[in-house]
Amino acid sequence: MRDLIWIAAVVFFIWFGYELSAIFTPVLVALALAYLFHPIITLAERRWNMPRPATIAVILAVMILGGVGFMAWLAPKFINQLVQFVHDAPRYAQILSDRYNIDVREQVRQFAEEVGKDPRAFLADKAMLLFTGTGHAVDVVGRVLGTTTYIVVTLLLIPLYFFFFAWQFGPLVGYFEQFLPASRRQRILDILGRMDKTVATFFRARVTIAIIMGVLFSVGWWWFGVPYWFLLGMGSGLLSLIPYASAIGWPLAVILKWLAVTSGDDAAGFDMWVVMVWPSVVYIVVQMLEAWVLTPWIQGQSLEMSMVTILIAVFVGGAVGGLYGLLLCIPIVACGKILMVEVVLPRMRTWAAEN
């Protein structure tokens, strides 16, 4: 009964946080950053006697300056390619309608009008959904603050929360240890340590790998003349945070290259290698580098889950938790597997032996 109460309490808090994700997003993001940077801050404190606030301030300065510089450098290119795509989309829809009787002109026209009015507002609206997820609090926050105001407030609150969370992260973890049963404290800490290592390794590695893959996709498709190469490449790289989701970029690269060739002046000179092979080669080579070089080198350890398990986790996570579910499903399942192997299965074996 006690175990069921604990499980019910955990499920309730997860549900409560999800429903109010629009409000708790800055807190959760800051807490996640404090968790991810805790080893670096602790290392600087122990090895170089650097005060935690000083290390956190340096990390914040690097993150803010790097983010601002990155956005100032690449955001205009991203927006320009989005605007160009919106400008060309009706022409592509007309080609599909005339040649293959695939009529998507009305949907494309509505999308083009929505983006064309104000691309920055369109991106801000999508960022609102990214920050808030699909909880019911989205509409309330949107009405009270407005999309742009909410994003600005969130971006201001995250560094503030991160500073205090990172400063007190170690003592906070130590504080909760006293509530663990003394007879099983070390056992629980060992299991939580394994979960911590799995989750931290997964998130740090996947973010790094996603950025590298985005750059490789962009460079490869730019080299072979795929339209909107930056928009498509970085989007595919970021989608790799979700297992197998980056595969969306492969057919899109082929389709966009085909549309560009068949709608241009050289439509008569259609070349299968140009349209089908080279964009596909880029995708396959990057995926091979990710599987054989980047993941073993950066992530270092496998989650020890089969492809079927990962796919089921992704589908269930997306259906239950939306964007958050897609991002969190793999580490949650990995932690559940550790809990199953270390706690549930031994109890089941003991019960089976006694009965």
C-alpha cells in the first residue's frame, strides 16, 4: 500500500506540473540547466577553489553572449530562408497539382499567408508552444501576458532561477537525503546515482550531437544545392533530439531539390543523381557518423534499449505528453528499466520462490 501511495503521489505531481507547464516552464528549464551544469560547477569548486556563484556567473555570461551572437549571426539567415520558402510554396503547390493531381494549394496558401504577414510573429507563436507545451495554462498565459511578453519574461526568469538553483543544488540534494529510510538509504542512493548518470549522459550528449548533426546536414545540403539548406539542415539536426525524427528531413530534401530542378529553367535536364542520390547520400553519411562516431565518442554509453522499445516509448510519450513526452520518454524509460531490474524483478523472484 505504501508503495502505491508513493507512485500515486509521483504521478499526481507529474500531471499537475504538465497541466501548469506554461507557468512552471522557467522553473523547470532552470532546474534542468542547474542539474546539467552541476558537475562542472562542483569540479571548479573542488579543483580550483572557485566559488560557486563565480562559476555560475561565468557560465551564464558565456551562455548569454553565445546565444546572442548565435542569434545575431544565424537568425536572419533562418528567417530569410523561411520567407523565401513561403514565397515559393504556392508555385510548388501548383506544380504538384498540375502534374500529379495532388491539390494542396489551399492549405499552402493559408500557411503562406500566415507566415508572410509577419514571420517573426509566426516564429514567436511557435516558440510559445515550445515553451508551454500543450497544457491548459497555455491559453490563460497567452491571454494575460501575450506571446511576445511571455517569451521575454521567460527568457529573463530562466537565468535568475538558474543562478539560485545551481548555487544551492548540492545542499538541496543533501537535504532530501535525510528523508530516505536509514536501512535502505545507501541502496536507494546507488539506484538514483545510476539513474542520474543515465539521464545526464543522455541529455548532454544528445544536445551536443544534435547541434553537430544540424551543422553537417546544412553543409552537405548546401554543397549539393538543396534549397533552404540551413532551415532544413538545422531543423533535421534539432529533430534528432527525438529518436528517428530527423528522418523527416531526408524526403523533404529530395522533394525540395526535385521541385527546384523541375520548376527552374533547366527542368528538361532532370538528373536522378542530382535530385535523388546526392541529398540522400548526405543524410545517410551524417546518420552513419552519428551512429558510429558521434554517439560512441560523445555519449559513450548505450541506454541498452532495443529499437522496438525506443519506438514504443516515443509513440507513447508523444501521445501522452506531447513535445515534453517526446523529449523525456527515453530517459524515463531508461530509469524505469533500472528500477525494474534493481527493485521490481528481485521482489518478484523472492515472491515466486516463497510461494
